[in-house]
Amino acid sequence: MTEKDTELRVSKIRDGTVIDHVSAGEALHVLAILGIDGSGGESVSVGMNVPSETMGHKDIVKVEGREMSEAELDVLSLIAPDATVNIVRDYEVAEKTQIEPPEQVTGLLTCPNRHCITNAGEPVATRFDVIDDGVRCAYCETIVREDITDHLAV
Amino acid sequence: MRHDHLLTAKQLSRADIEAVLARAREFADDPAAHADRHPGALLALCFFEPSTRTKMSFETAAKRLGGDVIDMGAVEDSSVKKGESLADTVRVVEGYADAIALRHPSQGAARMASEFVDVPLVNAGDGAGHHPSQTLLDLHTIAENAGLDDLTIGVMGDLKYGRTVHSLAHALTNFDVRQHFISPESLRLPRSVRYDLHEAGANVREHEELEAVLPELDVLYVTRIQRERFPDEEEYEKVAGQYRISAETLDAAKDDVAVMHPLPRIDEIDPEIDDLPNATYFDQAHNGVPVRMALLDLLLEDGGGDE
């Protein structure tokens, strides 16, 4: 199967975002980051475990009528470091972005350490420093390497 | 020292540490002779957890510098009991005092609190996180007994939850020190501390038994293994028993090994060691006053510097 076949399976969108080269199996997490659960009425196409020449298998997410914010891209970069984000306007790719991990992500993850001050009902947003192979709470310094999406605050 | 706050030992450079210790040595010679340093300065004591040594030595230090303290008192008697957030508490207290010493059960509490205040804030213990002012007095004690370079130290006990251990380990990376960590597997250093030590290029080894490294040590820093870390009494007794020391234990150590402990001690150091010249833990506790005098002096003197 070729990438061309994939295109046939997932229809083109007119205006919105195509997130390609998502690690296989992470598409639903991408939707979670975007806060998309179907209730908002957006037209969403998801391809999971589709063959990819460069990645073996990959996921693709296409969302009609929705562009991603900077903060959403930041978290996306943590779970799908190889993803490309295409902003589509009038069926054409208007912007193509290879995402890069930020230095910090704010307010998007919860700290898994139940003794962390960010879990104590204080008026403070969580803040994580991005380190080589994970993220680190800027308050209690807990390092999260595995299953980062389990800690999404969205 | 150019800091607004003292939150973790990680922020301390070698120069910072040496500046505090040099000032502490001046104060230690005659602690009562420095009441002209900060007359009228007020230190707020916000202790959300019990404390004897840290709180009393901060209070003594403030008074020895000519200042005074205001004490939030026990949590049960304060607005915290009514559900006030820490952020609100410190914002209010900031208006009353020139500096704040904060102890809190949540990790990261001091860092968060520091984001809400402009007066210098000292982390006096944040759960299982850090306790940097204890570290400064530990370093002062080590400097007085063994010197801070070409040093071999063994840190034994509860390394996972021991905040004094975490701060000391970070601070020692500024010096030429071989650090040995001795604990049961379940209480070894947390991943975050091991990560930092690795990043700092520290000379670190971990062990489950003291015997293997005891003869090399210049300093043996013992900490308490707490009952509540274990599922049952039997397991606790079994593990804790392996990390107690007696005068006989020290037979295998260097004659002048300095035995330290942040206190309180329960039974991990046999009282028979108290009378040996190796016992430094009471001097260590006494060092809390000149060292916290030096710390407050530098923070109040610098107030407004960059963290």
C-alpha cells in the first residue's frame, strides 16, 4: 500500500488542519489535545496505523474548520515529535510546520506527584520543563518520561 | 550572594556557599555581637508542618541580627484552617515582614509561594523536596570537621523522601566530593535527584550496605527511616535495623569519621556514640544559628537581586 492509497481513504478538507506523521496509535491523544470528542460538530477524519514509507506505520488526523494554537502544538510535539502540521485553506496547504518541542509547557499537563503543590488547589497553572526524553515539573521536579498523555489536563 | 529567594540548593554556586559560610564563621565567633546588623527587621515564620530546630534557629538568628519574628503559629490556629490558599497567605504575610521562612508539606510549595511575593523567601522544607538552609549548616559542619574538597561522604537512610539529603547532594556537586548513597532499594534517591547529579557530572555511587564503603568515609551522614514509609511494622523493623549504627559499627571506619544527622534522631544512631569525638550532630544543630544569621544577613542585604 502506498501513501497515495492513504489519501484516498481519508478525504481532503477545505479549511482546517492536517496533522500527519503522528506516531502510530497516538491519533486519539491528538484529538484529546485538541479537545475534540465529536460533540463540537467538526468534521474529523482519522487514519490509524496506516502504512508509511518513512515511519512504517503512522496516524493521520484531519480536522475541518479548526487551526491549532501554539499551546496545542507544544503538547503535540511531546507525544508526536515527528508530526507535520499542515494548515489547509481552500483545499491548498497554506502553511506546513515541522513541530519542535518548546522549552516549557504551561497549564497543559497535570503533575503525577500527588504531593506536588500544583495538586493542592492553589491558584497556579502547572508548568513543565521539556527535557531530553520527557518533561519535568517546574515545581516539585518530578520527571515524567513514559505515558505523558496520561497526564494531559485537557 | 545574588538571590531573591533560597528555594533549592541547586541555585547555590560554590561562591554563594563560600560567602554564606565565611559570614557564618564571623557570626559564630560571637553571635551576640551583631545586633546592629538588621535592627527592626522582621522575619515571618510560616510553618505549615511541625519544626523545632529549623524554626527556633531562624528565630534565634533573626533576633541575634537585631530583628524579630512574627509567627503564623500552628495551622490549626490560622486562616489556613478556613481554607485559605498558600498563595493568599504569603501575599498577606509579605505585607507584614521583611523576609519569610516557609515550611510546607507540598513539594514545590516554596517555589510557588516565591512567585507571589517580592520579599526574600527561604524554603525551610517542602515535603520530600528540598531544605537548602539545612544544607548550608550541613556544609558548615562538614567544612569545620573534614573540609569540603577531597571529601568522601556516605549518606545513609531514607534517601527517597529525605529533603535534607536531596539538597545536600545537589550542593556537594560544587565541590570535589565522592558521594556514596546507602539505602534499601525502596528508599534510594528519587529519579529527579539522580538526574540532576548525573547532569552535574557528580561522582556518585549507590549501595545497599554500609560495610562496603564505611572504611573510605570522611563523613557519615545518617537520616531517619520513617515507619510510615513501610506497609507493616515487621518490614519496617527488618529494613530499619540494617541502617542503624553503634560504636561497634564505627570500628570499621576511619578514626576521625564525622557522624552527622539532621535530627530528630529516633534510634538510628546509638546514644553511646554521643560521647565519642565522632559525634557532630549536636554541633551541627547549633550551627543552624550562625548559618541562618549569615543567610538572612545576605538576603536582607541584597534584597531585590536577581534569583
